[in-house]
Amino acid sequence: MSNAMYNKMWHQTQEALNSLLDKESQLLEPQRNQVFIFQTLATYYIKYVQIFGNLENVYDQIVHPQKRRLIRKILDGVMGRILELKNEMVELELTEFHYFDDILQDLKLAPQQLDIPIPKYFLKEKMDVIKEREKILAQILAASGLDVTDTKSSVQGIPIEEAIKVIQMAERARQGRLRAVFMKQIFLQENRAKQARLLGEKVPDEEAAAVCIQKVWRGFHQNKKTEREREEEMVFLGMNPPPLFNKVSATIIQAEKVISLRNEVQSRHEEDYKEALITIKDSLKLVEGTDIKENLQDQIRHWFIECRNLTGTFPNYPKEEEGGSAVIFSNKTTEQVIDDIIASREEDEKTKKKKKTKKEKKPKNAKKDKEKKETKEKNKEEDEGWKMSPSVFLPTMEEGNNVYKDLWKNKDESWNFPQDYDPELIKEEKRKELESEIRVQVDELMRQELKNLKLAVNREKELPAKTGKKGGKKKNKGKKGKKRKKDKDLTADRTIESLYKELVEEGLLIQALKVNLSDYIGEYSYLGTTLRQVSIEPMPSLLDVRQLIALYGVLPLGSAAVHEKAPLVKSLLLAGPSGVGKKMLVHAICTETGANLFDLSAANIAGKYPGKNGLQMMLHMVFKVAHQLQPSVVWIGDTEKTFYKKVPSAERMMEPKRLKKQLPKILKLLKPDDRILIVGTTKRPFDAELQSFCRVYQKIILIPRPDYASRYVLWKEIIQRNGGVVTNALNISCLAKVTDGFTQGHIVQVVKGVLTDRRIRQQIHKPLTAIEFIESITSMSPVYQEEEESFKDWYSKTPMGRKRALALTGGTTEKEKDKGKKKEKKGRKEKKKK
């Protein structure tokens, strides 16, 4: 795609965003119909996801540096707005999983278009830092002997004599097998000749033999022809992919080359733009600096004289802390400034009069009035219904959209074919910066000039402010009282590099596996809405889980601007049976965002940093390094052990509950600026104390075993990724049906066990069949329905699960309890009065 195509895509996306922002501004009236509310939120969410995908693509490929800055601002705004809408839907439906089948059908969209794209700039902008960090980590692991990835070195060599003997034995065995086959053929041939002589069979006629051969050949040829025609028909109907469907075409290779070239141009233009920012500012300072200074001085002098003529006295000059003369002349003429001064004086006089009248009239029964107001406000809120909560990201998107309309929408760029920076825009931007810098110098000069004017014209001598010193002392006293105890830096004398090295050597900072979020394969849930309409709660699909990980884990960690303002998610719990990919998702978050991975699992920290002081030191080091090298993920594997109801006798020596009291304190200390996510994984959540468990983990994601559709996709993809070829002989539908209850881990294990190097080579003559995989999987135990139900029951006891159950039943029990409590309170008050 050319620059013009990406520009066109940007303009179309901006138009879609503009119409969506207009719709959002119109939704001001409170709503009561919950179905209508959810549909509006869902439609906004779906449209924002589409805009997000287009903007991400444009930002990644467009080469104009000034356009990219504006697109980045809008992109972060759209990301944040998606997270806000997700939060609104969660609060409305009281569940983490939402289904948009009917809305997607109305909008004529496929479920694949609902995938959350992960911006490429998360890794692209800090690729050098990530590579350097990986290099240092690999060096530390190699030096300490903890590098387990290099398995080739573990293979031991054998002497040459032994190797020759092994080869000789193998070769003699091969020759013996060939000789046996040859002797067998001779024996069978002689046997046939003997039987023919005994029976007195005649030698068949040549014509009859030719007819027999023709029959066999024609049958074989026709079978092949019908098979080929059948395949062509299936391809034509769209039931089978075309023959070269999975092979990479030449156009895709060419497109990848163009993308790499575009990235080079992008980085070159970025460097030129940064240089231009410095050079253009210096040239402006030389050419226009003196003129700007003179204009500012003339403007301020004119203000002095006009104020003197109108009010009789010279004005007070604003202080530096207030902003200096910029506060007065912010997009205003001197006449407008003078009108403001007169108006402010009149307002001051009016307020003084009002204060006097208020002091005379003292309020009676203030408490009763407050109570009445509170009850009225509560009643109003109940009557009004649902309202969209105020957005933090809408103003930034609107601001970016307005800049686009003013600058780029109708701009003629015929002169800028290579899409390099626009010098005129830089001049406008730097002129304002230069003016603000010069204004500071001018303010100092004009303050002195104003003092001289007051002395010369009015003969006013400024007395030293005695009250200012007293006030200053009081302020200091107040500050002393408000001082808080700062947390002591236990490692103030140590560098981050030394702490990083120690954590790696102790096995607390580990290397994340290179796994993308797209590698978490599954299928969509197509019947979610219809099941909920019949009041049946559907089990979430694997792609629903993947979407939540992208929303709660990847997007906030990847973008600092989004993390600061979006609904804050500090901790995440992934609960599900073993083999559903919980650890894989943790590694995927780190891979997609370039985050560090800290392992604070109970088994990993056992025996490390013993005692209370040791634990404090360990946590201090982990979170200090995590903060300095953010984004970071703190993973607690088998996290139910940290919150055990009762510690098993076999695990008491491990002290698995060491972190139980510390985790809530750590979560309180985490601020929106800290891009640190605590992720827990558990396969037995019912062994933990529910209250403390739910207090630590803000979001709980239940990962189910794969359903039929997901298993079908999993079998097909995993077989192909491990070198297998899917043919008609391999019935994947049968495999998916038979393996109900088996997880992704089971499927991967079976496929790797069957597809050995030898079996992959044999596929040409002997294609894969379902029975080979079924034989291997019979020795494994699946996740039974009872285990899945126990996970569901546990989730229904969590805060979100309880709220959801109450909402489905109508929430009558809580309302009745509240009414009963209110009646009891009224009765007590009446007794006290009597």
C-alpha cells in the first residue's frame, strides 16, 4: 500500500470516529431499559474496536512524523475508551464475559472483527532496550549455570571405534533384510510354477491378459479422475481450501519487503524531524526573537497606562507562580483585559455585601436540612436511572479530532510526496515556545519598570510585607504536621543492575517464553446471547478469555498513557483445570508488552530470604526493580497455596503462606503510574480462603476446558504446527468429538508423541489417521464434568458471581434486608426520643 492509501484509510477512520463522538455527546438522558443500555454500550464498543484496528494499522505504516504524533494521541484515547466501555458493561451485566451475536448480525460483521488488536509500537519503540535486557539476562543465566534452554550440550560423544562398530552392525542388518526379501520372492515364484505344473494350467492368451490389464487401469484412472473432480467441486463450493492455500505467495513476500522499507523510511523521517525541531527554533530565535520581545514590552506598557487612566492606580503585576503576564494576555487584547479588571472589582464589592448579610442571618436546624437534601438526592438517583459515567479519554479524542479537522482534513499535500515533516507547522509550534521563554525575561524587566513608574508618578513606596514572614512560618508549621513517614529504601546503596543480577541468580526474575497471544487458539461462542435469553449461563470460549487478557493485561501494560487514566487493574487471577494454558497466557502478556517476569510462586520462594526481614527485603527488591524496569508482571503460580485454608503437613516446611499478609499492602502501594501487574494462576481455587483471595485479586477469569469447536481448531492447528499434513484420511471432527474433556495440554502432548521425525517422513506414503492419536490419548485422564461444575460453584461464591446471581434472581433478598434494617433503626430512634 502507498502513502496515499494509508492517508485515505486515516481520513475514513477519522470520519467514523467523528460520527461516533457525535453520537456519544447526544447520549445525555438517563435510561432505565437495561437491554437498550447494553446494546448501546456494545455497539459503541464494537465500533471503537474497529476504529482501533484501523488506527493501529495506519500508525504503524504512515511515515509522516507530525501525523503520527496526532494519530498516536487519538489511538491511546480510543484504547482507553474501549477499556472504559468494557468496565461499564461489566458493572451493568455483572460478568466479565459478554456476547454480541445479535449486534454483530445487525452490523453485518464477523466475530473475527471483534478481536482486540495489539499495537506493534509496544515492542517497536523499545526493541533496542528489550534486546539489550535479554542479552544481559542470557549472560547472567549462562554465568550462574541456570540456562536450561541449551539441551544440545548435554549429548555425550562416543569413541570412533564404537561408532564404526554401530554403523557396521546397522549396515549388516540392512543387507540381511534385503537378502531375506529377495529369497522370499524367489521361493514364492518357484512355488507358483510347481502348482501350475501339477494342475496343468494353460498359459493365458495375450489378448485376455491385455483386456484384464485395461480393466484395472481404466478403473484406477476413473477413480483418480472422480477424486480430482470431487476435490475441485469442494474447492469451488468453498468447503475445502485451494491447493496452495497454506503456502506463502510471492505477493505476501513482496508486501513484507515493502513494510520493512517503510519502517526504515519512518525512522529516517523521525530523525530528520527531531533535528528540525532544534534547528528551526534556533533560526526563529535569531530572526524573530528581538521583535517578539519588543511587542510584548509594548503590550504590557500599554496595559499599565490604560489601567492608570481608568482606575487611577497602576495594576499589580502577576507573580511567576501564577504565570506572569501570560495570565492576563491569554488570547486577549489590552481593552478586554481592562474590562475584566473593572468587572472583577465590581464582583468583589458585591461578594463583600453578601458576606455581611449572611453573617447577620444564622441558619437554624442545619442538620435536618442536610438529611433532607441527602434523602432527596438518593431518591433522585433512583428515579433518574442509568447514566454513562464521565469519560477521561473523550476530551483527548475530541481534541485530537478537532486538530485533524483544522490541520489535516483539507490540507493540500501535493508538494510533500515523500511525506516528510512540514516546516511551517514546526515554526508555529516553536514560535509559541519561544514567546513563553522570552515572556519570562520580559516579565522580570517589566516588574522593575512598574516599580519605577509607581515611584516616579504616584510617589508610592512599597513597604516590606511583615505579615508575609509570619504567614510563611505558619505554613511551615502546617507542613511539618502533614509530613508522612516515607518507606525506607533498604537498598539505597545498590544499583538496579546489581539488584537485577541478584534476582536472576535467585530465580525470582525469569526469562519469559516467546509466545504470542495469537498462539492461544480457540473458537468463538456463537450462541452466547441466545443462551442468555433462555436464562442459561454459557461457558466462555477460549477466544473470550484471550480477549480479556488483551484488555486487562496487554493494553494497559503496553501504554503508559492508557494505564494512568483507564480503570486500574492491579491484579488478575486465572483459574482453571491444568492444561488450559494459564502459564502460556502469563508468558504471552510479557512477550506482547516486553515486560519483565518475576516468579513469586510458593514453591519458587521456599527457602529464599528466610525470616520476616528477609521477606521484606525480597519484596522490596522485586518491586523496586519492577518499578524501575516497567512494564513488569509478577506471577504467582499455584496461588491457592498462598491463601490455604489449612496448610497440608507435607508443605509446612515450604511456608506457602508467606506472602498472604504482604500482598494487600503491596497492592495499596501500587499507583496508576506503576505499570506492574500481579497475575495469579490456580488449578485448585477451592482450597484457598475466599475472602482474602478475592481481596487480593481484582479480576477473576475462569478458563474452561475447550468445547467441540475449539477442539476442532486446536487439533488441526497443532498437527500442522508440528509438521503434520491434514488429509481426508485424518478425520479431525471424529478426534474433536472423542476428546471431549481433554485440554490443550493433552492435545499438544499427544501430537508431539505421535509426530516423531520418522512419522513425519512417512506421511507421503502413509497419511495420518485419527486412530494413531486416539491410541495415545487413552492413557490420559480428562477433565470431567464434575470438576468443571466445582469451578463454576466456586466462581458463584466470588463477589462478582454473587452479584450476578442476585441480579438474575431480581435482587429481592437484599432489598428486603435493607428495608428491615431501616425499620429497626426508626424504631430505635423513636424509643430513644420517648
